[in-house]
Amino acid sequence: MRGILAAAVLAVAGAATHRAEAGTALGFGFTYVFDGDLTAGVRVFSDDKPDRVALSAGMDYKFATRALRPNVGAAYLKKNYYLDLGVGYDFGTSLMDFGVGAGATANMR
């Protein structure tokens, strides 16, 4: 399972860096995971233009389990913030989980 998630994160990151018509944007934010945990983390988005939906890949720190959570998902980008929905893997519990998050963006056009 870890291999599948790692491959998905690498695929999203690779697609984000190889798009000719758009650059990538970065984000930092918080995610509520539906297992009741809260995370803080970073994201890279496949687009850097506001008012668009983009793919995202990131790494979170889960406060309750004190574990890292790589994740992939989709985000709606605005000029200074993002909203996202994603799936991640909790290395502390060895389980996949789903979350919804928001945060600040950088490198937006």
C-alpha cells in the first residue's frame, strides 16, 4: 500500500513540474482528517493560476498520532488561499485516511 501511495505522490509531482502552460504553486495549511485528527503540512499544486481546480501532493504532520502523512488530492486555488480534499497514509497507524483542508498559497500568478 505504501508503494502505491508513493507512486501516486511522485506521479502528481511529476505531472505538476512538466506542464508547459502552467507553473506550480506551493501551499501551507491545516487539514481535518476524518479519523478526528488535525494536521499541518505543505502542498505542491499542479497549477499556479487562481480560480482553478488543481491536483495536489503534500506531506502533513498528524498531531494526535505524531506521524507523517503523505497525501494526494484535488484543490480549488484562489489568489492567497486554497481548499483541498485528499487521501493520505498515516505512517503511525498504517492506515489510509481522508481529509479536508485549507491554507495559504505562494507562487500564484
